[in-house]
Amino acid sequence: MDVETEIHCDLAVIGAGMAGMAASLFAANRGIDTVQIGIASQIIFSSGLLDLLAVHPVEEGRTWDNPWEALDRLSGDLPDHPYSRIKKSHIRKALSETVVFLADSGLAYQVNEERNSHVITSLGTRKQTYYVPRTMWNGVQALHEKKPGLIIDIRGLRGFSARQITETLKPVWPGVRHERIEFPDMRSVQEMYTEPMARSLAVPENRKKLADIIRPLIKDARIVGVPAILGMQDSQDVQQDLEDMIGVPLFEIPTMPPSIPGLRIRETFEMKLPEKGVRLKYRNRVSRISKNNDEFLLEVGNDAPVSRIHARGVILATGRFLGKGLYADRKTIREPLLDLPVYQPGVRPEWHRFDFMDPRGHLINQAGLEIDNRFRPLDGSGKPADDNLFAAGSILAHQDWMRMKCGSGLAIATAYAAVNAFLKTTSKNG
Ligand SMILES: Cc1cc2nc3c(=O)[nH]c(=O)nc-3n(C[C@H](O)[C@H](O)[C@H](O)COP(=O)(O)OP(=O)(O)OC[C@H]3O[C@@H](n4cnc5c(N)ncnc54)[C@H](O)[C@@H]3O)c2cc1C
């Protein structure tokens, strides 16, 4: 085997989704020498909202205004759920450390500390979430106050119809109307994509052209909603500048994937983690892990030659099926990297319920790694597979993050728990 580089570190984080990014952030903030390896993740599909917990029990479809009360109920009902292994005060700290980092990097978030907020979706429905990007926050308040509003869509942008949004919203927000615009200088383009539009708004001249198109449509509206295209890393400046020019507050509505708020999060981590000392091996896959004495050896690379990473500890944040942290063949669900046992329904016919929309969800969405209270995956005998191997994020068993509306919160909180467990183990071992 040709080896291009040998890298030594304390901790290797595998995965570049929300769990892997958050784990690298927490590790760097605690002075741990960290290498992160990963390929494209679900972050670019995500709306940028940071859900904590909105639905429990899933089979009752019960929604919660106060996510912290929901967490109390969940820990009583589901002791194996990953949240039940983390103190509420630690979940708060994990989320707050993450949003402080994002805000310092130019991506500010807003929250009602003890309440979930309602955000308008691209279907015109309302979604409960916890931390909301500042670019969407005016919409949370407008929906609450029901002031006269205008929703704008863009010709050629698929999956975002202002008419559909306003029609669906009318019963809860009667004073909202819709308009369609042409995005400046893209009249000849038939199919519009969010990323070129967002990047074009970095140019002040383009912002002025957009403001000139929107201004005459405002009339009695006191707030304007647009698809989430208000810039990339400069989104707060873009929003402020446009608001100054049109004279009313603006808010973003999440679009279909790929999502600009998701891309903003990914780019922020990719730019800022190296400044904190994290060494990134993105666009790379870990193909093999072995252990030699007290050291993990990770072979990294899509083709030979590969890099070899020597690490004292590993956090596995490789996601579920989309991320390829779990693999399902015709009979069974496997964890492909270390062949760890996967909690799963007994036989394949039990993976999915007959009705795709069954409110109880599908058993396959509870599959994943079983862990102990220190977030160490268990081996076949129910003991930790290794003292220094930890897992975080959607690869963990006994949670259906999509139905419970807890995706990013779970990824962040479990990453925090895994990093702190690694710190404890290393300080114990000197
Ligand atoms: C469409 C969509 C919308 C969403 N909307 C929201 C939302 O509104 N609010 C919210 O809170 N959350 C949302 N989420 C969830 C959130 O974005 C995360 O997906 C979730 O939190 C799980 O993150 P994760 O890091 O555990 O897994 P993933 O995001 O799946 O990341 C796993 C990572 O591991 C990498 N990997 C796997 N195997 C290897 C290997 N061998 N070597 C190297 N790397 C490897 C993958 O490439 C990937 O980078 C949404 C997700 C999707 C898909």
C-alpha cells in the first residue's frame, strides 16, 4: 500500500455532518488536537434550523411548545433515547456553544429560550423548531403578530410557490398576499437555482436592482418574505442593506434542497475550524480502521495513495443510511466501518410499516448503534467495543430524529457528550 502522509493526533472525528462538525468544534475549544475526515453530508439539505425536540410521543403526534418539558417527558418514557443519557444543562451548553461559534462567524441565530418557535416552510405549513437563523426570525414574529405581509417568489425557482404558501397560511395569517418577480439580470434563464442568486447578492449593485424590483410591490405590506437566497456568509449584511432600501423588514423562507442556510453552515465550519487548529481531510473516506496497542490507525483516501491517521480516540459520526454510516442489504443492517452490532428490527418485513405515512414511523428509523452512558458503542456482549471509541449523531439507535424534530439538536448534544467522555477517559489515563 502506498502511503502519502502519516498524521498523528489525539482525536479523529469521522463524518462531516452536523455531529462531526460539532464534535470537531467542541474538541478544538477544549484544546484537543483533532483531525476530521468526511465527505459531503446532509447539512446542505437541511433548512438551517436547529431543532431541539418538538414531537413526542411520535405515535400520538404530540407537539410541544416547551422543548425542555418535552425532554423531561422523553427521558421518562424512553430511557434508551440518546437525549436521556445527557443532562439538560449539558444540552443547553452544547447548543449555546455552537450558536456562539456560528454568530461569531457571521451566522447569528435567535431563540425563545423556553419555547419552540413557528417557522413558515416552503409549503406554507408551520414547523416548530428551536434556534432560528436571524435571516428567518422576522417571519417568526410576523406570523405571531399577523401584520399585513407579502410573500414573493421568483420565476423559474422550482418548489417555491408564493401563491401556495399564502393560500396555506391564510387561515392563520389572513393579511398575507403574494407576488412573483424576475430575479435581476437572469431574465433569459429558464430554471433558477438558489446558490447563484445568493452569491450574486454579494454585489451591492445586484442588491439595488433587486430592491428596485421589490419596492413597488410592497404597498400596504409591513413585512416581506422571500426564498432563502439572501447571500452566503454575508447574509446579515445583505438582509440589512435590502431592508434599508425597501423600507420594511425582510425574512427568509427555507427552500427545497440544496438549501442556502445549510450551505452557509457547512461553509462556516469548513472555514473556521482550521483557524481553531482542526486539521480537515474533507472529500475523503475512511476505508479501514484498526487498533495497534493504544492507537487507532485510520486509512483515509478514495484511491491509493492514502493517508494514515494515528489517533488515541475516535468519534464515529458517520450518520445513518444517507450518510452511509449504516448499510442495509437484503437481510440485515450493518455498520460498515468497524462492523459494530446494529440495533435493528428482527426481520426485514418489520423494517417498514405497511402504510408509508403511518404516524408511528418505521422501525428502521430507530436502527443504529447502542451505546453506554459515555457514548461508547457496545460490542456483541453488551460491553463498550473500545474505551476510546465514541459515537454521535444520527447513527445512534432508539431515535427517529426526523419525526421527533430533533435532528441538529441531537447531533450537537451527542457530539458534546462524546467529546467530554473522550476528555474524561484521557485525563483518567494521564
Ligand atoms: C432534507 C433534510 C432536512 C433537514 N432539516 C433539518 C431541520 O430543519 N432541522 C434540524 O435540526 N435538522 C435537520 N436535518 C438533519 C440534520 O441536517 C442532520 O442530518 C442530522 O442532524 C444528522 O447529522 P449527522 O452528522 O449525524 O449525519 P450526516 O449528516 O448523515 O453526516 C454523516 C457524515 O459522515 C460521513 N461518512 C460516512 N461514512 C464515512 C466514512 N467511511 N469516511 C468518512 N466520512 C464518512 C458522511 O459522508 C457525512 O459527512 C435535515 C436533514 C435532511 C436530510
